[in-house]
Amino acid sequence: MKIKSIFMTIAIGAGLLGCSTGQESKGDKPAGKQPGEVIGKASVTIQDGRMTPEALYSFGRIGDVHVSPDKSQLLYQVTYVSIKQNKTNPELFIIAADGSKKKQLTVTNTRESNPQWIENGKRIAFLSDESGSPQIWTIHPDGGGMTQISNVEGGISGFRFSPDGKKILFYKDVKVATSAADRYPDLPQASGRIVDDLMYKHWDTWVENVPHPFVADLNKNKLSNIKDLLEGEPYESPMLPFGGIEQLAWSPDGKTIAYTCRKKTGREYAVSTNSDIYFYNVETGTTTNMTEGMAGYDTNPLFSPDGRYLAWQSMERDGYEADKNRLLVMNLSTGEKAYITEHFDYNTDAFIWNADNKSLFLIACVEAKTHIFSADVQTKEVKLVTQGVHDYTSVALGDGKLIATRQSMSQPTEIYSVDIASGNATELSFENKDILEQIKMGAVEERWIPTTDGKKMLTWVVYPPDFDSTKTYPALLYCQGGPQSAVSQFWSYRWNLQMMAANGYIIVAPNRRGLPGFGQEWNEQISGDYGGQNMKDYLSAIDALAKEPFIDENRLGCTGASYGGFSVYWLAGNHNKRFKAFLAHAGIFNLEAQYLETEELWFANWDMGGPYWDKLNTVAQKTYATSPHRFVDKWDTPIMITHGELDYRILASQGMMAFNAAKLRDIPARMLIFPNENHWISQPQNGILFQREFFRWFDEWLK
């Protein structure tokens, strides 16, 4: 499991330039092809300073950021949204390392992504679907010379050039399932799927294709000698559903490719998180398992600049996807492994090597703020680099500085330059400055609230803009999903706490038991205790805030998604009339059904304790005894349910069961079903619909 009142005029910018496949265009203007309206940066006028769904979907979304080889420029991606067209459109930008000379490289109706510097900064490579499928293209930094260099059947999902630029590592989907038409050629229109084992579906697709890594020679802007590193093997690399190019890496000498792979299929895959790091010898074609015998996730390999070491993220226990994400380093000469974050009781969310080959920079969430740290390979000392109430989401090496992306509950992602010695950060991109200047954000307060077992819990409180302490406000308890995902200073386009506050609600967002950032013991407590201490933590948070004179204790609501949706269903039967309205998205209603419906069974086995039919398993029996569906007889409060029918993590039937139960008990209920969404809500118009219905529901019952 481990995601109105004012209408605005949004002017979409358009750019028109010619570009033919395989030919070079010249000049320093943005490259483009198709005529007509191009989804670009929104021009927004906000009348009263209040965030609206339309304003939220007007922000430019900064993605990959890459520092040029000479450290003088930054290459990055921004995705724009069109509510009218119900589409998104990524474009490419360059900016000087000091934040000056911002330039848009592409203005097209196609999707540009995965940008990177090549030829020592003389050219830029990226993916574009201009020719009909995602292929590798190159362009000059001045915006001219856009050229297609790959023509791989089915398209490419991600890529990296070798250090010498003579080879390309890429990954694409390959077919692994036998269809009915393959088995019975005389039935070409038969649509039935023949299933013989588990893991037949994953996240939001049926597992008929999996990604494989390939290596190819690059000669005169063409690929040749293409080799599948997993030829004839039914395994995936990168790993589904979220793995990308970060799970593949070149050695500095270009002789070795490191890749992440869980070499399992079917039932064995469904119950295990045991992935490994493999080395593929480019010259001989031989493969070596470098982490054999290590039981949990091993992911994201990265060679040191001198090639002597390999760093990667590793979890110790098989089947536990929320185990501590450790940072490990291997001496490639001796094979010796060092546990760098052994004395650091927090996850490593991302990392890079320092140029000295002796230290690394890592990103970790500590007490609900995500910061950059330095780690010494020899001493294993981890030191804090940055400070402040925000989340850093990526880090790269600049010229004596770090180049990082950062967000908070009050600001979407922007690019920053970070002084390593002081930790001071300077914003560079200002992609959303014009919109942010028009919006009044509510104050965000950090509170430490006592729990029922004598501990302290950090709870974020977000106040409405222009908050007046002499007035009373309705409040919403925000229940986090995951279940082990931090309630940090995140910015979300689905669960935006400032959006909720802008609609006149005080938001209470506790870092309840079972969340990272407060040590592994706090994080692990939730396993096997879904209806236990963390539910008490939720109630401790809302009870503490409800005592404030500016919160109306008779107008409390509760909402959340995924495990947060489970929390809403559970609290609906155990809240002792605290709440006046509930809203659950993609939540688990019936744990027994969930055990057999979900695809990643390692998750259900670890968190629930095992199958419900194991009567001798006390942990499992305790879990199923506290399933939300067992408390429906105590439901007495209006509830709204939303769900996506492409959600194979938590099936839409869970939401439908909850809705049916409420209606059969004559409880006011509403359901919003998305036939074309998965565990999240990603399409712009569906996102706007969700926001409007979200507030229509709570306004009906809390205002």
C-alpha cells in the first residue's frame, strides 16, 4: 500500500517551431514540432488569495535535475497540466548554477523526459515520443539540433550513456506471458487470460510484460548490437511498480553494469522482497550476484567516482518492505561490506557519492522533516547538513555546493543551491513564484502531543489563511497511508493540507505509531497491530486539539487514503461519536478479503501476521478480529467512499463493500468511483472532481 468558490482564467502558453525526425534544427529557440495549443506554464489570477483545485493544478511540477559536467548549468524537467485537455506535458529547461539565464529548451505537444548531459556537456539526451513511441533524442544546449538516435520497437522507458559515450544502457518492456491467442491461434479475438500462478497482476496492470535492461553500441547516432541483459529470463529490472533508471548503473570504466533484480516469479515473487544487485560484464556477458545471501530488498546501486566502491540501499529482512533502508558500501577489491548508517536510526531515502570517494550525501526523514546528511565511509559518522521546516527530495553535486530539490506543506518542489558548510539554501528555479505570491498559505505548527502510553507524538496543525483565534472552526483529522510513510513536510497534488485549510478547516496531521522518522521502534510498532496503538494515537491528537477554543468539537471530520482509508473505516466503528463525517479513499474495509485480493502478499503476511485461516497464529487472529467490517454495527456517522477500479493493491470492491454496508444500515453515504484510476487519482479532471466532491461532502456535514 506502501499514495470553487472562485474560478480562475488560465492562459496556456504555446510555442511553435519546426523539427523533423533525424534532422537538425538550428538556433537558440525552444525545439518543437506540432502546431496548435501546447500545454505550458499557466497564467493564473487568484482573486481572494485562497487555494482552489484549479490553482493547485496550475503549479509547474519540477522533476529530474542534472548538473552539467563543468558544474555551470542545471538541466531539469517541468511538467505542466491542462485541466481542459485532461493531460500533462513535460518540458525541458536549462538554468545557470546561480539561478540566472533560465531557458526553456522544448515547447512541444510531445513528452520530453529523462534528460541528461552527454558529450561532456556539449549535447543533451532525453526521451521523447515525437516519433510515436518514447525514443532517445539529443539536442544542443542552445535548443537547436534536435535529433532522434534510437528506434527501438515498443519504445524506451529510461536510459544512461556509458562514461565514454560509446554505449547506451536502457530498459524497455518485454513480453513474458502467453496469451490465449498465442496458445490457440484459431482464437485471435479471445480475451480470456489464462493464469497458472500468483503475481498475475501488479499495481494497476496485468503482468504480461516486464522491463528488461539492454545495452547497445552507439555509432553515428544509431544503436547497434543491442543485447538484453536478462535474455530468456522472466524477471524484471528495474522492479515494478516504481523502479526506474536509478536501479541501473554504469561503472566509471564502462566495463560493468550494476542492476537491481528480484529473480523470482509467481508465488515466490508474491511472498518475498528479496532482490539483489547483479554485475553484468559488458565484455564477456557474464553475470555475478554481488549481494547473494542478503535477504531483503537490495536496490539502487551506485559506483564511487573512482570505481573502487559500490554503495546501495539495503533492507535486512525478507518480506518486510518497511524495514530500515540502510546505506551499505562494498569494497570491490575485497568484497567487504560496510553498514554506513549502522548508528543512524533512520531510513536512507536517497544518496550520492561525494567527489572525494570517502563520503556520501544522503537524504533522510528525521522527526517529520527530510534533510540532507553527510556520511563518512570510514568512521560511519552521519552529520546533518541542512535545517528547517521542509523536505529535501533529491541531491546532486555542484561546484562546491549541493544542488537539491525541496518542498514543504506550503510550497511545491523548487531547485535550491545548498552551502555544505552552513547548510544555507538559496532558491534557484522560482518556477511557481508568480502563483505562490498570490496565495495566502495557512500557518503550519509543530505540536508534540502526549500519547496513551506515555510518549510524545509530533502532530502538524495547519490553520486556515487569515486564522482568527477568537472564532471557531471545523477540523479534519488527516490519517496517513503507507502505512509506514512519513507525515513530513510533503507537498501533494492529491492530499494537499493547505488546500483543506483554505476551505476553512483546521487540519490535524499526527505522526502516529508506524511512521518513519522517529526511530525504527516507533516505525515497526504498527506491524500486527493495525487496530491498536496507532488508532489510540489518532484519537490522542484530535482530542488534544479539540480542547482548543478555536476548534468546534461538534464539527470534527476524519479523512485518509490507503491505510488512511482503513483508519477511517476503523474509526467509524470506534470513535465514540467524536466525528460528524468521514471520507475514505482506497481503504481496506475487510482484512480477510484483502489478504486474498492484494497482489504483494509479503505485505499482508508481515503486516497482518499471516493468513486468516491460521487459527494458531495469535498475531494474525488479533489482526482479523479488529478488521473494520466487524464494527459496522457501531457505524452511526455519514461516510463518503472513493476508489479507483484499476487499483489492484486494494481492490475497488473494498470501497463498494463499505458503501453498501453504510446504506444497508441507513447511514448517509456517498461513493465516487473512478473506472480509469488506480490507487491514486492522477488525471487532471478526475483530480478536480475529487477535490470538489471532497469539500462538498465535508461542507454538508461540518458547516
